[in-house]
Amino acid sequence: MTARPLLRIGPVRRFTRNRILPVDILGRPLLLKYTRDRDEAREEIRGHARLAGHYRVPALHAHLRVPGGHLLAYERLPGGRDRGLLLDLLNRDEAGGDLRAYMEQLTAAYRRIVPATAARTDPARIVQKLYGDRAAPGGRLDTYYAGRDFLLADGLVDIPISRLGAHTLILNGRRHRLDWDATLCGLRAHFSTGRPVWAALTQGDPTDVNLADPLAWFDYDTAGMNSVFGEFANFLWYASVLGGWLIPTYNPTAFADHPATFAHVPVNAPEIRRVDVDRTTSTIHIDYVSRLSPPRRTAVAMYWAGLVRPVVDRLCPGADVASLLRPYLAMRILGVYTLAELAPEDRLVLVVRLAEAMSAAFDPTTYFIPMEAPCPAP
């Protein structure tokens, strides 16, 4: 009989500022999470406790202070190379029955929990980390953009972002205008009003790496009463843009255990087809294609039809969903990466997507689920 090792340690993985380490102690699989931030560790522990009675979450066996930070020991769910996450169901050439079954289970869980816990809530009583805190003085909007100007896309559109409002944007044949400073001011004002918002008990950061397969929820420092429309914007933007294209491009180490992600980046990456600047009329023509793989298209469509639409119809029937999603979507576009530090074409794509989101003609159904082969309008 082969003796079982008392201790087995897997490779350390880095996710943002945290470290994740799989270990086996006396045959028990654990996942150790190390964070330097005391407040973040405290929120993680509280968030896990809030979710535990409503969502399937791995058991938290222990948490303790260690030199330089905090260590949390979780039950380790089954997984491995290219398996164990919603991400892995999305990293396929076609949308299979297992993905459809997963999305049905996911949306059914939210349809049960969100209305049961939802209430019009003072923003001071909801989790603000991803939205309100980033829009507040000293938050990411200030850190990333205050007092900073940069070109729209070096070598492609050599116009400072501060001057964009003086130009007309023709995006795939449709007319838009985006005033950069007014957009930032509007977001700061929106998230500082103090007006009650629809909030519900959720994990708060529902990305395809925070959702396990079989269904469970990871990562709890944003768990609690979250804006319902912030929750929706987060999943929709991550599934349609961040998870399949932008984050694998700029943070590839996060996908070390899921390398199939990289093979699918080309089918999820947008493509700039045409850029023309007419300085005599202050007009910028941009044609681009927004791509989405069949699995991601299916996941987004099922999330919209199976969750967003039914919850909106129940909580606020007749509401203008586009207007309610817009500020949260804009914060996801601006508050994850500093636009100035992205490659010029990637920066240009995000500015275009921001302009479309801020437009009065913003339609979430076509925005998040683009046509298979979009053609510029004549």
C-alpha cells in the first residue's frame, strides 16, 4: 500500500493582489487564500457568512493572521487544468448542453434569491467597492484619470481624449458624441447622490472565474447587499468583453490553470476595420467588429432572458433598463484598467464602447449580444 503524503502543496497562483495556494493536508483538499489587506480579509469573511445560507459556497475552515497579511483556508472544490469553472464551459468552440444546463441553474438560483432579498436601499448600506468607492474622491476615477490627458489612440487617432467632445463620432455608420470630462463628472455625481437603489444579496463580482462548475460561488469581499443593476452590468460586461479578451490579454497569469482561454481570445477580440479623421469637419469615422464566441453569446443571451428581464419585470416593471445599467457599465469600462495604459487599438475600442453605452440610443440587447456579422450602416 502506498502511503498518502501528509502534506501536498500545489503551485501558487496570483489573482490581483492575492495569492491562491492549493494544498492537501492528511488527504483533505484545501484552498489557501493569502491577502495583505486586513479590511479586505475582514470583508471576505463577512461576505462568506452572508452568502452561506443562500448560495452554494465552499466551507471556510479557518482564518488567521500571518506575517504581512491574512490567510483563509477554504474547502477546495473539484477542478484542475481547464476544468472546474464556468470559464471552462465558455472556452469551447460551440455552446454545449452542459453550458445551457449550467446557465439555467445559475439564472434559476438568482431568480429565487434576488427578488426574495431585494429592497430599495440607501447606497450607504450596500457594497460600494466596485462602483461607489471607485467614483468617490480618491477612488479609481481620480487615480486613473484626474488631471490626466492622453491620445485617443496613438498613431490612429492623435486627438487628446479631453478634446473628444468637440468631435462627432461615426461608429459603424451611426452618429455619436462623447464629452470625456462631462462623462467623468456625471459618473461621480451619479454615485454620490444618495438616492436609494434596488439592491439584493449577491456575491457582487459574478465573473466566469468566480463561478464554479458544478455551480458554486467564489470570492466574497464584495458579497452582501449589492446594486441589482451593478450585478447585471458586471456579469454582462465580463462575459462579453473582459473574460474572453481583455483580461487574458493583460493579465494572462490569472489563466495559468485554464490555458484553453488563450486559444479562444481571437474569436472574442474586437477588430478595428477603419479609422478616418476628417479635421475639416471634426469628424472621426470608426468601423469595428465586436466578436463573441458561440458559448459566450449563449451565456449572455440566457443570462439576459433568464435573469435580467424577469427580475426587472418583477422589481420595476416598465423601467428603462438601459438607463439603469448605463452608469454601472461605464464604471466597468473605466474602472478596471486605466485606458491610457492599454495598447492604442484596445483603448480605442473601449472608448468606442463607452460612447455607445453613453448614447441615448444604447440598447443592451444588441450591445452585449452583437450581430453575428455586423456591417457598417451606409
